[in-house]
Amino acid sequence: MSSSTLSGPPPATARRRVAAVPPTAWILLACFALATLSLLGPSRATYDPTAWLIWGRGIVDWDFHTTFGPSWKPLPVIFTTPFALFGDDAAPLLWLVVARAGGLFAIALGFRLAARLGGVLAGVVAVVAMVLAEQFVYNFWRGNSEGLLVALSLWAIERHLDGRRWQAFGIAVAAGLLRPEVWPFLAVYGLWLIWKDWRGAPPWRTIAIVAGSGIAVIALWLVPEYIGSGDFLRAASRAREPVANSPAQADRPFLAVFENSHSALSIPVYAGAILAIAFAGVAWRRRRQDGPVLAIALIAAALMVIVAVFAEIGFTGNLRYVTLPAALVCVLAGVGWSRLLGALRGRFGLAVAIGAGVVALAASAAFVVRDARRFGDEMDQMRSAAKLSEALPAAIDRAGGEAAIKRCGPVSTTALQTQIVAYLLHLQEAHVGAPPRPTGTRFHPRGEGWEVKQTCG
């Protein structure tokens, strides 16, 4: 496969397709502005992000423990550590801005990549598919890292297509600090960079950068975990803890990943992706063109297989793990439908293409309505969860405040609320038990409020 088919500056037609798209800096600025404005609504981080906030605060306070809580992720804590310097109230909001801006940037890049490969229509279809994908917006709006993962991955692909290989590699390194599923692609790309620079003698500078980056990624995953828990592999052990109804608990975890995740996207999205692969396959066979489309399809398929293999060895394999391949499929879907209508227009004329588009929209309407309703339900759940967290400081005050609660004895709450209770009480999650205890203070969520029971021993 020649490098010209997969990298280098986009052709003139592609440049025209994206000429109206603002530069990346302006898109990023707009995403951060919108994310900041979003804080006017209910805004509280969920379980995992609150753990990252506790760890960031622990690093600043020299009280760093990772023994309990979710699996360690380096990149979020790189942000939450300096955010801790701004105080307990500001730090969660600062992280939410980053997480939400990352998700919005992912959507913008989804549009730009699809438009680059298939025109403006492809970009519009990709955006709609991403927004309506199950739990995509829901997750990054609550502070999870999936939006950032998709943004970094799409950005790396875009930088590679622009011929900016080292920028692509650097962005991919950042993505590798969010999910280990990215590591194989990072390793392959690094080896490809070494091969490209190998001209009669080993490119020692390239080798040093690639090897150093790989060592840094592994060190940032393992060393802080060892410092915080005494176990280099605590994160992996935590990720393999049984989760009810997850694919890992099925009889055939590998297949269960695909069965569990098919609902993330609708049938028209999958159909569009298949069309994109078909058109690209024909173009590649005839003229060695459309390599990027085929490469994106291969990456999406490989990611799904990696998640499925991980499920076989005990990792949960839940829906959040397939966010990245789902986003890539959304990009392909936009390209596929755009290519189909373009081919119909070229062969049969504009009227036929418009008619086919109307038919496709009509056939997709039921799926769009269903996904839009699901999106609304997810946003309602997010708002309820945020309001529950926002009500916790008042519940703490009713119980006498932080000092009185700590004097009263052990603190407990439900399993999914341990992090937020620990954060607001300046405790580690290890000090907030999920099961009820005979003495101490128990915080029990009731709707969007809290029931507090105290038996001081």
C-alpha cells in the first residue's frame, strides 16, 4: 500500500469540501466556550471522574491512594491535579469543561473527517449519527473520558491524512493515556514511522522518540498505580472485577461484546458504513484509491475485536468500551450515504438522487425518532444524577457538617455514590463504605435528594 493513498495533503476536491470549516484553533475555542456555558445547567461529575478528582487532590496534598475506586487513567489526572489547586468547588467544574469540550470537539472532527472523505452531506450524517449514538453524549456530559478519546483519535487520523505524522503520533500518545485498546495502533504507527525514516542506517532519533513515548505511556499507567496502591497491575485487576450483566459474565464473552453493542447505533448507520466500505473497496481495486476509508473501517473492526478479546479474559466489555469504534462507524456512515447519492446523481441525474435521498430519510425516520427519544431519556437521567449530587452539600450540613460527620463514626452510602460522598467529605473512597454499618452516618439517595441517618457510636 503506497503511502500516498493513506497520507499527504488532501487532494483539491477534499480541500474544497472542508474549505468552509474554521481552523482547528477556532473550533477548539468554540467547544470550550460551549462547554463553559453548559455549566449553567446541572453539572456534576459521575463516579469515575470524581475518583480522578480525588486522586488529583491527593497528589497535591501528598495523600495519594488508588487502592479503591475505578481503574487508573493517566490523562484525566494530568488535568485534575492542577485543577485541585483551584479548590474543591472549582475543580469538578474545570474537569467537566475539559470533558465536555472534548466530546464537542469529537463531534466537530467527526463532521470534518466525514466531509473530507465524502462532502458536506457526509459530515452532517456523521454528526447526527454520533449525537444519537447510545450513551455518547450522555457519557462525556457527565465527565467521562470517552469524548476525549474519540476527539484525540479522530484528530490523529486527520493529522496523518494531512501529512503531519509526528503530530498524529503525539496525539495518539495522548489517546493511549486513556484506553489500553489504543496501544497496538500506537505501536504499529510508531514502527511505521521508524520504517519510513530508515534510509540505509537506523534512524536513531526516530527510534528514541518512539521507544521513549512507549516507555512513558506504560510508566504513566503503572508507576502512579504502584505508588497509590502498591500494585503495578491494580487497575487491570479492578477492571476484571465481575460486573453483573456485562459481556464478560456471558457464556461467550467475545460474541457478547458484539451482541451487547449493536444497539449503540441504528440500522441506517450500519448500512451507510457498509456502503462506504463497498464503494471504497471498488475504488481501491480499480485505482488504488480510498485507502483512508478502508483504513478507518479496519481500525474500527480491530478495536471491536480487541474489546471482545479483553472480555474473554475478564474485562467487562461494556458499551463505553466500544465508543471509539462506534464513532468511526458514524464517520463511515456519512461517507457511505453521501457516496451513494453522488453515484445516483452521476448516473441518473439530480432528480433521482433527491428521490433516493427522500426515500432514505423516510426509511430512517423511525430509527431517528427512537434514538432521539433515547437521547432525551439519557439527558433526563443525567440531569437527575447531577441534581442529586448538587443536593449532597445541603445533606452534609444537615448532618452537622464535615467535622461532626467524621466524629460520628464510619460513613456509608450506596455503591455508585461513594466517590462523591468521599470527595465532599475529604475522604478516600476506602473510608466510605457501600454496605450499611451499625454506627456512623449513612447517606441514602432518595430521588433527587438525600436521606441521612446517623447513629453515633
